[in-house]
Amino acid sequence: MIVVTGSNGFIGSNLIHQLNQQGSTNILAVDDLSKKDRKKNIKNCEIKELMDSNDFYSSLETNLLQKKKVKTIFHQGACSDTLEWDASFILRNNYYLSKKLLFHAQNNAIPFIYASSASVYGNGKNFVEDKKNEDPINLYAYSKYLFDQYVRSKLSKNSNQIVGLRYFNVYGPNESHKERMASVAYHLNEQLKEGERVKLFEGSDGYAAGEQRRDFVFVNDVVKVNLWFMKNSNISGIFNVGTGKSQTFNEVANSVIDWNKRGVVKFIPFPEKLRNSYQSFTEADISKLRKVGYTEDFSNIQEGIKLYLDSKITWPSNE
């Protein structure tokens, strides 16, 4: 059996979809089942069992993983809100429960592949997987940073696979429930449903309006990396997952406008509350990922947005 936490969420549901495409259906899907808006994400997926996250974590003490004969854990579940400042809530979800699950995975010799985040780099400009480059600037990033440090302390002491994947700016189908945390591509497309303008921030940190740069990575490519590590269970470590090439918000906006065949960009004032907690530039260094043998190409923003907006599962409300 394969465990996917955060199963009803953005990356988790896409992961299950691709596992199904490869013939894997013996899946234990784990999520907060009180979040009704997420259930639509896996309604077309085939799973063995769906379990509430509270029940799942409490059942770990009763040898759940051994009883279910779990062979791989994809730990995608977390609070992903970068504007969340409830320390108890975010540390419980992103740090303490992750430690608990890793403990039980290691005790049962189960490969553990988890979602980290490029947010751990903060305002840094050197996006290489090294502690000296890491400087989290919000509580979400700090919670991911803490768990990465905990994992590093375990990597040299245990031969069982542990893989941390530092996702850069992921976009794609099944993200509508993320609301304010959904990708800029999603929000811009939604804006064109209401009018003729898409909104981008004015300049910040020395970048001109809309010229802030991020490493935007299509969710299908992110899932491919996860599945590659499942097949290469002898490899452990923390790895960046991005395209390796930053692109501008203007490029995202123009790709959405081109797909819709209408629209213009309107620049709005940069929010004061984001001034010290906003990454104006990210670009994954993926040399470590390449070095361990991952050779697949990544879609650029123009290719990815076309795939995204062409997708029948992008907008469940339109089905």
C-alpha cells in the first residue's frame, strides 16, 4: 500500500492521479476530511481507503503502517498558508506531525518522500540546498526549515530512504481550494472571467512592475520527480524541485492572456504587509537533482499554462 497525506489537496491529488495512470490503486489517502471543498479533487481517482488525518496520526501508535503493509509514504500534507501566524497550529501540522510520521516510517523501514519548500531560502539569492543559504522569513517557511534540519540530522544515521523535495512555485489543476494561496496563474485566469484586466504588483526590491521573477513549475513535473524517487529508493537527501530557470510575472500574465485571447495587465500598489516577507526572485539550482540521475525536462511557463488551462480537471466548477 502507498500512503499519500494531503491526498485531497493540490499536489496530493495530482500525485494520486498519476499513480493511477501507472496502475497503482492500492492507496491510503489521508487528509482533513472536514475540508469539504477538497473532496472534489480526488472524486475521479481510484484509492483503497480514505482516512481522516487525526485518525491516521493517532493510529500510528497501533502499528497502522505495519498492518497496512505500507511500502512508500508520500507526505504532502501541511498548512501551506504563508500568511498564517498561529505558531501552535502551523508547527503542529508542519513540524511535529511530520516528525511523528517519519519516526514510524523509519521504524518500519518505509521510504519517506515529503514536501519541503523553496520558501526556506527567504530573500536569499543562492538557491542551493545548503543551510548557509537558508533564511526563512515567515512562520510557514520556518516550519519547513525546522523539519529539513531534523531530517538532515537523520540522513547520515539511517539507510532507509528519506527525501525532501523543495517545491518552488507550483501551479496546475486542482488548486482552486487554496484560495489566496493558489498560484498567480490561477488568480489571473479567474480575473479574466470577471473582466478584461489581470492584476500584478508594481515594482519591488529593485524589480520593475511585473518583472519580479519566480521559478514557476508545473504540477505534473513535480509529481514526476516524486514518482522517480519512489522508483529509486536507494537515494536520499533534500532536493530542489523547479525548472531551474526563473520567469517573470509578466510572462505568466501574458501566457494567460494569450490562452484567453483577451485581456490587459493592470499594475496595483505593492502591499505594505508583504514588504518583508515576499520573495521577489527565486530560481532553483537543480544540479543536485540532475547529479543523482533525474533527466526529465521541465515545462516552461508558456508550455505549462497551456497544459493547465487546456486541462479538463483544472476547473471542477465547470464540469
